[in-house]
Amino acid sequence: MNHYHGELCLISCTSGKSFAKKLLRELNKKRDKKIHLLDTDEILFANTEIKTVLNESVRGRDVFVVQDIENHYDGRSVDENLRALYTVIGACRRCDANYITAVLPSYPYARQEKQWGREDITAARVAWELEGDLGADHIISIDLHNPAIQGFFRSAQIENLRGSYVLVPHIKTKIRNMGDTVVTPTDLGGAKRANYYAHSLNCFVAFTFKTRDYHKANTVENMELLGDIDNKDVYIVDDMIDTAGTFCKAATLAKSKGAKEVIGVTTFALLNNDALSKLQELHKEKILNKLICTDASYIPADILKENKWIEVVSVSQYFAEIINRLHNRQSIGELLN
């Protein structure tokens, strides 16, 4: 690691612009010398190739590159967003940046972290590419789908932040009676997360079990619930809601078991395919009362305006504090619990 302390510099890829602007505001609250988003041009060629041009110098600077890999609302795919990130990191390295940190709230290909058959472990391949010869020195992400992904990195450092750091305090302000509150995951894979939330909130925990057909994408066959949730407010916690199939089954099951209110809690509300319409239907049928998520993945303002039952808790201040401490070579241990 280069311990030379360079000037802090913030760069955003196109799809990460919304989150980067929030980060910038929070960072400047902590600094005497204000910074700005570095001027860049992200060029998309007719054949879909991507190039990023830096219009300001980064020589000798500590660069933080912000990208929202899962932001699909501008028509960009995960792969296009990932390639755009690589072009920024490569440009910074070639232009002699002192230290490069990739700020990726959502880690790309995080669900491709193990091998079930004849397939690649793509999460590992992304790690190798991110820390390659022209790669990043440091990665900041939040709620990795599997913490074991951290072991894929050999030279770059990676920080796995916790969505619960901002979600738990927010939920505490919503709970009316701890004795009538239950936390449950969407499956047993999330049992540790549910236990953590229940312990932090000092409430009860139940468990949902599902069987899945792994020959079909995003397909849950059956689901059962273990625990007493009758006449309780049930918080269903998960790291992400993608197509919402699993979550909707869990919410419907909880309501059928006598839940008084059902509240979803997730770090990443990806809302792909027809996920939003599924959730809207559950809310209309009074099965789902509320969805609490973070802005680690972008949701357009018009969607939030039309769906007041979706509450967004910002992680920008959390990320800004992490960035500020890392840049000043200060401990971040207390922020990772």
C-alpha cells in the first residue's frame, strides 16, 4: 500500500451519479476544503463500446470512483456499468493517481459466488479484474451477498459495510411494541441476518424455509414458516429484493399466519422485471404495509412519489464517513459492527 497522503478526489460513472452527488454533499460537511465531482466524459459508441475521458488531472491524488452497478433505469446493463467502471479505474491508473478506491454499494455478480455445476464463479472473476494490473487498490461495498467474497481478493483491500448500521436505528423509530414485533428472513440463508436484527431490536425472531428449483432462474417452489407471528408486526429482512418472487411469497405466508402488519426491510430494492407491480398488488391487498430500503441502489423519484409506502433510508452519510476516515488513515472498525 502507498502510504503517501494524496488529495481526495471524487469521480462518478454515469450510473453512479445520483449516489455520488449525495456522497459529495456529506463529504463536504466534514471538510474545510470543499471538493467537487471531477469532470469526466463517459462515451458510448455506436457498437456499445464504452470509454471514459478524465477532463482534470488526478496525478498524485487519492481517487474514489463511485458506480451504481445495479442502476438499470438509464438503460445500462450490469456489464455496461461494470465496463464503465473499469475504464475510469484504468484511466486513473494510467494518469498516475496515487491511490484508487472503487465505491460500489452493490457488488456485481455477487450471487455467482459458488459453483453448482459447469459454470464460472463470476464473483471471483470480478474480484480479479477489479484488482488487476490497472485495477483498484481498495473496494468499498455494502452487504455482500456472501461475505466469503472478501476472500476472492488477494491484493486489494475490501470493506463490507452493514446496511443494518442505518436500517436498525430507523426501524427502532417505527416499532410500537417490542413484544408484538417479530423479525423473519425470507429463507434460512438469511437466518444470521434475522438473528442480528432481532437481537439489535430486542424482539422475537421466526424463520422462513423455502425450497428452490435451481434449474430455473428466480423460482421458489414452496415455503413454510416456523415460529409464532399471530397478531404480530412482522419485519421480513433480506439483503436484496430482485424480482420480488421470494419476498412476495414470504409476505403472503406471514399474513396467512396471522401477521398484523408486514414490513419489508432490505438494503437493495433492485425491483427488476415486474417486481414493483407485484409489491404494489400486495400493498393494495393490504398484505404488505411498507417497504423500507436504502439508496444503495437507485430508485427514481417518480416511483417513490407514486408509492409513498416505500421508505428510503440513505447510506450516503455512512459511506461518506467511511471514505473520510479511510482517506485520513483512521480506524473504521466501530462502523462495521
